[in-house]
Amino acid sequence: MKSINRIFILQKKGLAIGFRTPVLFSAAFFILISSCIAQVNVAQPTPAKSLIALSKNDHTLAIVDPVSLKVIVRIPVGQDPHEVIASTDGKTAYVSIYGGGSLHELNVIDLIAQKPLVNVDTRPLFGPHGLAFANGKAWFTAEGSKAIGRYDPATNKLDWSMGTGQDRTHMIYVSSNGKKIYTTNVSSGTVSIISDTLIQGGQFGPPPGAKPPVQNGAPGAKQPSQPGPPPNAKPHEEWRQTIIPTAVGSEGFDVSPDGKELWTAASEDGTITIINLVAQKLDAKIDAKVTGANRLKFTLDGKLVFISSLRDGQLFIYDAVTRKEFKRVNIGHGAAGILMDPNGTRAFIACTGDDYIAVLDLKTFEVISRLDVGGGPDGMEWAIQNH
């Protein structure tokens, strides 16, 4: 036992205990107080279904309880975070550190332990921006290198990349099996459709421009040998790109839930381009006048298409069947990232200029709440844990 002849006040995150002298402290007492402090210090666990959202100004990733709309924790990330994606099991997040095409980093975040894991150097690919997670890997656009890259968490390495040859390859969508990639190329005004084909043993032939071997017509004459695969040649991937012209400024895009259409909107002239993904060709162009268009997203049932505008704060809503404007909602200044609630009841729209995320009721199309995740909110995603 030890006597302390002064007032002792313990205060820790709302826990305050005061004692008047003299006070006798025992080892058991200190164990009890330490236990109380430890309990106060423990962060709220990450919900099985979490909204994760970036603050570009504060350089943080917020984990949000989607029921209470309260921020559970803010995790530091790199200096210019733009987009975020979650792994299929909902336990890991990947953040692109963009820098207008000049930086070269992916931040990997442990959403369960609520802490950074590793920073991936994407060089020689610069300007990582758009993100997708498919087939166990993180895919990203590299705007500064006119390319797409892929990161394998199992090996902690970049294991594949491909150039698009297009200017400002910005946003990306990857099929669940990793065999089909779609990107928007903002300054080129195009969409890239990139398909993976398995080549059995390789394709072989004479070099481009070379004349084919001349056949000897004499009876029994030995004919020139034809090029063939080398011994033990194995099947390999061959990626093929189809480029569809859209309009300069085509940035935000989405693929319809049935996988048949791709919609993208152009910030420059405000047109909406619709691509038939089955035929891989332009299907329609709409003079929608959605100037400043930034992001585009289908509702989960595929009936409506949301388009945010950075210029006037309007959210444009289109009927996906009639391809006509359905409604406009004043959402706030600098409307950017769009995220649909998996239960189909709400949409979240990041208003970068107003420093909040607007929560839109999908029945009334009214803003029902505003969420503060930090200054300059933009990229958002769902992290749904699959136990």
C-alpha cells in the first residue's frame, strides 16, 4: 500500500476519476484503472458492412458506420488520394495516390486493424487513379504512363501491365474473372475495351512484311519449312484492345448491371455516350448538356443512371430505358464520387467543394443527410466482410 497526500485526477477520453488526499493505492487498484483506460482506448470495431471514404484535403480514409452515419476512425493515407477500392473479403482497402499523373503509390489499408499496411511503389507506372478489385488482385489506371497495371497482394508485386496509347487513361472497370477491362481516356475522348484471350501454344509466322516461302512444285521435292511453335510452348495470354470514340472529357462511366451497355458522360460538351458492349460499338449519343460531368453510376436495378457535375452542383438522373432525363437534384457544389447503397435505398454523392457527402433517398430523391468525412471528399466504396 502507498499513500499519496495530494488530489489525484485521472482523465482519459471522457473517463475522469478524482480522489481527495490521503488515498491508498494498491496493485489491484492500478490494474483496475489500467483496464478502464484500455477499454476507452479501443476503437469501435469495423462493421461487417462499412462505407469507406477519402478526404483529399485531410489525406485520410474514413471508415463509416452506414447505419448511424458516424465516422468510426480516420486512417492517414498519402498526399493526394483520389480513389479507393476494397478487397472481395472486405478486409483490405487500396487507395490511389494520384498527383495529377505524377505520383506513383498505392496505399494498402487493413480495415479490421484500422491501420496502414504497406505502400506499393507503382513505378515505372505513374499517376495511379482508377481502381478495381477482381480475381484476387488490385487493378489500376496509370494516367501518367498511358497504361493499366495490376498488383498481386499475395506476392506484394506488380505482376502485369499494358499500355493503352491513349491520353489520360483515368477510370477503370474489370470483370469479376479479370478477363475484360474497360477504361475511359479523358483527353483522347475514347473508351478502351481490353479483352484477355488464351493463345494455345502461341501464334507463329513469318516476320511482318516478309514474303511467304515459295513452294517447290517438282514431284517429291522438299518443301520449305513453315514457322511453328518452339518445343514445349505453353498457352499464354494475349490482350487485345478495341478503341471506341466518345467525346473529349469522357471520364466517369459505368457498366449496366446486365453487362450489355457502357455509359459515359463528357465534361466538355455534356454529351452522354452509350456503347453496346456485346457488339463493341457505339450505340447512341445523347446531347444531355451535363457539362462538368464527373462521375456516372447505374442504380442497382439498372433502371436509372446518375451523373454528377463538378460545375453547377446538379445531379442529373437519366432513365436507362427511355434514355431521357428523369430528374435533376441540387446536390451541392463540386459533386463528384457516386456510390449506391447495396440495399438499394440510398445514394451517396461526394460534394468536394462543400466538404460533405450528400445522402440521397432513392424513393423521394431528396437529400436526407450530410456526412462529414473531412475536407474535399471524393472516392468512396463499400467494404463488406465475407467471413
